[in-house]
Amino acid sequence: MMYHSIFEIVNTDCMIIPVFQSSKKDKKVVLPELVGITLDHINFFDDFSGKKMEQLPLYIDNEMVPRVLLVGLGEKKTLSICDWKKIIGAAVMTVQKKKWTSVSFVVPPEVVNLSNLRTISKETVIASDMAAYSFDTYKYKNNKTAEMKLVNLFFVGVTASQKSIVENGITEGKIIVDAVNWCRYLGNTPPSTMTPSFLAKKAKILDNLTDVSVKILSRSDIQKLGMGCLLGVARGAKEEPKFIIVEYWGAKKIQKPTVLVGKGITYDSGGLSLKPTKYMKDMKFDMLGGATVLAVIKAAAGLKLKKNIIALVATTENMPDGAAYKPDDILTAMNGRSVHITNTDAEGRLVLADALCYATKYNPKEVIDFATLTGACMVALGGERYGLFTNNEKILSGIEKGAEVSGELVWRLPLGEEFTQTMTTSDVADIQNATETSYGGASNAAAFLEFFTKDEDGKALYPWAHIDMASAIFGSKGKTWIKGGANGVGVQTMISYLS
Ligand code: BES
Ligand code: MN
Ligand code: ZN
């Protein structure tokens, strides 16, 4: 989609006019003051009062803007950037359904004041392009979603001298949202196409970006490194596992890098602990942690962030087969610790364990992993918020702030001695990969990962945080601002965090 910042009304198919909620005694909604558009003659309070997410399309007698879509902002004091982005997204989806291909957004000063001109320009572009994105690769041409061609941002009360601020925000937003939508494309691609090799091939494209280098490790490289957990999970798969390493050196080499680790299970059937049909559906999305960290590098390099960032993706399928790893097998991770397999469906933590060991090679400033790790996290947090586990208050507040700015939602869940205890009770190995009950499942999984971020004396090898994104990866399902499938969650928070 093309974006223009303008300071006067131009010709578009539809103008989106946000309106704050008015009280019943006002009898009518108050529009921002705009050149040439008055709706004063209409008393439509009963049809539209400006409640958050409310919409009303109108045809008006105006040559430049024949159609208007009023969108409700709710009450002034409750509006957040997250709300604004949902409102914009929902408006774009409505416009797109009508096959109107150009829109203007009016951005009221109250919205700009939620942050600043540059950020709001950026976030508006992100919300708009995320809403317009549709996974249409496999659809027949008459069935593809209508393309939105042009969006004009019309800032009320902003002068032409601030044009470059808006334009910089738009450019940044475009870079970020292209990465977010790329992440979604990777997640949405069917699992028999999105194999570990295919994911590696897609990662390899990042090699073309300035300061980025990509290395793909094959099965024999993985063997040489002693990544026994990744190899174990891969045993039942016909597809070869890969270990993807993407380095972005945007700062001086002496600056310690942030290492981002991603779970790249391109299909999670559960393995021999086979999932029931109902739970197997959607398991193509089990590589979204990996896609997220790749997309973060894409955006960071595009924005030329002055940071060093490494993405590590451990990728394989988890399949049942005569060669598959079995419950009661014992696998040995790269750091020499043994794992008693009690459930082959707890495979994500296994491949992450080896990646967390590998991360020490970089002497990292911090390590943050992203994984669609547990159904228990969905039970705890529902469908929009991801879980964050860390003992590092600095990373915690950084990620919370990043999430707030980008409108993503995060909630801290606990690590703790009791979870570590539960996971390290095996008679035959140093740790087990699953417990019998599902209680505390998200924290048990996190405790398993934590075990691999420590040395044999229990001392932390690096500051670490784990993001369980199973609860936050889906669009639609009641979300009117984004289409179904992967929603690209995490990329925006991370870019804010790293900026
Ligand atoms: N990939 C799943 C978790 C998941 C579930 C992601 C739903 C997205 C949506 C993970 O590998 C898994 O199977 N976890 C098990 C762990 C259990 C066996 C300890 C789970 O959550 O049931
Ligand atoms: Mn699983
Ligand atoms: Zn999984």
C-alpha cells in the first residue's frame, strides 16, 4: 500500500473520520473541524454515538470525498494506542470489503497526543497495512482480496513544516509492517511447503540486507555440535532439520549482541504422543517463534538500528515414524545435560534447549526466546496476550514498555523453584521434558528452558527472558481489526524494545 501525508483533503474513495463518544444530551456527534465537511444537519446519535470500535458509513454531498466512514474512539480518557490501531485496522477491513481502494484517515490531535507525531504516523501505517494483509497466495484470482492502493493521513492541526516528521514515521512504519506481514506469510504457508529447508531458504534472503549474514547448519553440522535434543525431535521427520543463524551487526562488534531464539517446529503432530485431530489443526503455526525472530532482524536491518542482534532458529518437524523418538528415550543436549522424554509433544522446549546452549557462543548481552510453547499459556491468558517469563526486571520493563508503545499485550507469568523442582525429579536423567498433570504447564515449560540458561552450579549464563506466544498468535477469532491466521505478534514489541 502507498502512503501519503497530506495536510489538505484530497480525492479518495472514502474518508475515515474518528469521533469521540458523545453523551446523550449532546444529541449529535462532534466531528473534528475539517475543510468542507459538515454533518451538522444530521442527527444520527441513535445510529452512531462514537463508542469504541463503532462504525457508520455515510454518503455525503462532497466531490472530493463522496464516502465517509465514521469510527468511534470511545471516551477520551480511555483511548490507548492499542485501541487506535484496532480502530484503524477495523476501518481498513470495512473499506476493503467494499472494494474501495483509496482512503484518507483523519488523525485528531488527541490521538497524536497519545504519543508523538512520528510514532502515531508509524503506528497508524502499521495498523493499516496489517489489516489490509491477506494470505491469498493459494486463492484463485477472482477470490483474492481487493488491494488497498493508497492511504492519506490527514493530521488535524499539523502544519506543513512537520511534514518530514510524518514522512519519517510512515517510512519506519512501512519497514516494520512489511516484516510483520512477512512473518505472517511464513506462518500461514501450508506445512508441507513450509519445511525446515524452506524456512531456511526464506531466512537466506535476509543475506541481501546490509550488515546481515545468514548461516544454515545441516543435520551433520547439528550432529557435530552435539545438539541431541534437536536431533531427537527430528528423528521421526522425513524433512531434514536445520539450525538457522542470522547475524545483524548494526553496531561496533565489541558491543555484546542481543540473541533472539525462535522455536521453528514447521509441523507439530505431537510425534508418537500424537495429538488428537482437534489439536493438530493449526500446528503449522508452530514455527512462528522462529518467523518472529527472523522478521525482527528484517525490520532492524531495514531501520538500520545501531544494535547487534542475532537470531537463532532451531527448526524441524515433529512427526511419528518408525524412527521417531519415543517416550522414555533419553536425549542429551549440547551442554551435556540429559533429558528424560516423558511426552514427545513437549518438543518445543527440546529444540530450544539446544539453541539456548548455542547462544552462549555469542557472550550475549541478553537472550530472549520466542515460542508457541504451551496450550497452558492459552488457558491462562486467552487469545491476545503473550506470557513473559524472566527474573530480569530490566528486560521485563523494557518489553512491557515496547508492548505498550506498539499496542501489543503482555503479562508476566512466574518462574520459580517449585516449577524447577517438578521438572528435575526424573530417576533416569537430569531433567524431564513434561509432567503428568497440565497444571502450571506454562511455568513448567519455562522452568525447563531456564535450566539450560544456567551452568552446573546453577549460575545464570546470561540475562534471559522467555516469551510463550501460543496465546497471542492468531488473527480473527473475534478480532475485527485483523484477518485470520498468523498475526505477526511480537515483532513490533521487539523492534520498540531494541530501538
Ligand atoms: N506447539 C504446542 C503448543 C501449542 C498449543 C501452540 C496450541 C499453539 C497452540 C506444544 O508443542 C505442545 O504440544 N505443548 C504441550 C506440552 C505438554 C505435552 C506438556 C501442550 O501444551 O499440551
Ligand atoms: Mn507439541
Ligand atoms: Zn509445539
